[in-house]
Amino acid sequence: MARVLGLELGGAKNTRTTLAEFEVYPKDKRAFLVKFHEGIGPAGTESGDEKLIDLIGSIEAPTIGVHAPLSLPPCFECDSSKCQKKQRCQSSDVKWMEQFSKKNKLNFPVGYTQRPIDLYLREAIIRKLEPRAQFDLDDAFGGSRAALTARARFLQKRLPSIEWMETLPKLTASVLAERLGVPLRHLANYRDLDRGVYARRELVSAFCQALNLFVYEKDALRMEESLLCFDAFLSGLSVVRKLCDDSAPLPRVLKFSPHWLVFPEVTQRGKT
């Protein structure tokens, strides 16, 4: 048995951070959701980071899937004094992004907001899904993700004994729903304020039945009510599927860059 965590990371000053705790039996390819830890944030003299670090440390899980970027755009690893113009850039990541963008007729990449993995996921994975399973993906340092990237890396340094894996709940939901033949309208609706309750109920039911996954009724109800719980569940489920030998491999074209996400392997619709 292995214990796995799924983390829906919010800001350090609010209480949106949610943790899902799983037990996994890889040989039997089965798992069950133990519980949710909700409302993790500052309280009294204790910061949100301190509370989260203490909580994760107390569970003693060796692996955690986190919905936040865990690697930086290449320009953050660069000596800027030697890189004043793009023609002089020697970064293999930046060169790959330039070539990939040119081949796919994309805008010129920005090395301080984008990673190779961001471009590849958007163009080679997400756009190959069924139209109703597709979604928009922000860059690692685009939108609100920059602050989450900084916080995730801060936490990662303070919990070095744990293996941290980057997840993308929307991608896990899309891949599994498409594979299992779940009506794709549920993907379009599961984040909706009104229709999301029913959509999340149907997705959880389908995933549990097909993936040998047990969820207590009270936790299933929490996922219907709370998108934060559902996303934490999906982050944990991404790691669960990896332990059950169902995880997309690092693409050959990205072998130069060791960072990759965990999400179920993409298969044809209706193929398990």
C-alpha cells in the first residue's frame, strides 16, 4: 500500500488550499480516497504555509501531485548578462520553443513566461483531444500561475523527502472522460456554477466504476459541492494512475528537458 496526496494549491493568504488523501494498492490497481483536508490557510499566528507544511508532514505520504507548475521558464535559469538578444541565446529550451513555434505557426515564444512543456501540452496534447474536451492553458508565468509557481517551489524545498509531481486536473479529467466514453458535455459543465454539481457527480461516478476506485459517499458529495475538492481529487488521481502504470510518458521530443507532468495516457475514445 502507498499513500498519495493531491494538492489544489491556493494563495498563502486565503483558505482555498485543499488536500486529498489516497491509499493506493498498485499490484491490484485499486485505490480509495481516504479524506479531504479543506480550508488550509493562515490561523492566528500560524501562516498558511506553516499549516500546510505541518499537515503534509504529519500524513507521511511519499508522493504528492500538485496543481501548479514545478519548473521555471528557461530565462530564470539564465545568466542575463550573456543573453541580451534572442540571436545569442544558447538555451536548448528556448531554441526548442522557437523551432516548435515556427513549425506550428505560433507566436514567437517568451522565455520568461513559457516553458517547452507549456507549448507542447497546448499544441500536441490538448488540441488533439475531442473539441469538447479541449481547454485553454495558461503559461507557467502567465495569468495567476506565477504566484502559484513560486509558492509550490517554496513548499517543495521545505518538504524535500516527498516526491512532488506537477498535475493538470483539467487534462486528467479530459483524458479519462474521453477514454471512458463519458458524455463530453460533463467536461464543458463541471466547472460551471449551476450545472457543475451534476457534471461532477457523473464524472466521479464514471471514474470510480472504471478505475477500481472507492470514494466514501460524504466525500463524493463534497466533490459535487466543491470544485476545489474535485480538483484536489484529480491531482491525486493523476498520481494514483501513474502508480497503476497508466501515465503518459515523457515525449521523445522533450528528452532534453527532464520535467514532465503526470496525467493518464491518452487513448482512443472508448478504449481503456
